[in-house]
Amino acid sequence: MPGPQELLVIAVIALLVFGPDRLPEVARTAAKWLTKLRTETSRNVAELKRLSEIQQLQAELKSLKHDLDGARSDVRRGVREVTGLVNDDAAATTRTAAAREASRVALPVRADDDPPPFDPEAT
């Protein structure tokens, strides 16, 4: 920021270049341009802040989506495990019932006068 001496030099040069009649008009025009510049600058700064907030929200949304995807996969894995346990229990129950049925059918009933089974490799 220029000091008082620099401003005085600028004012004298402006007075010499534009003359005393046009100097107030030039000052008003310069003030209008300065006001427009400040307005545009503040509007652009506000826009940049808004964009920054949007980017932060997008990053947070991406993180939340990643967390939800992880939770979804955990739930699916749990459902598969529970479904597998239920299916295993049902299969085991079916196998046990089938084994009981097979053991009843597979064992031949030996008559009292039949000799006991003999395995020559076992002796």
C-alpha cells in the first residue's frame, strides 16, 4: 500500500495529465471500476469457498460410500455363513436320517442257524 507521499505524487501527476476539469470525472470512473473489481473479487472468493466445500462434501460422501460398501459386504458374508450353517444342518439332518435308514436296510438279518461271518484277512 502506498504511503502519503506516494499518493501525493500520484495526485499531482493525475492533475497534470487530466487537468482540473476532468480529474473529478476520472476519479469517479476509477472508483466505479474499483467497486466492480472488489465486488467481482468477493464473488469469486465466495464461489471458490463454495467449490471447496463441495469438494469436501464429495470426499466425505465417497468415504461414506466406501464404509457402506464394506458394511454391505460384511452383511452379505454373514448371511452366506448363516445360510451355509442352516444348509449344513439341514444336510447333516438329511444325511443322518439317510444313514439311519441305510443302516437299517444295509445290515442283513442273520438267521440263527447261519454261521457267523468270517474274514480270513482279519485273523
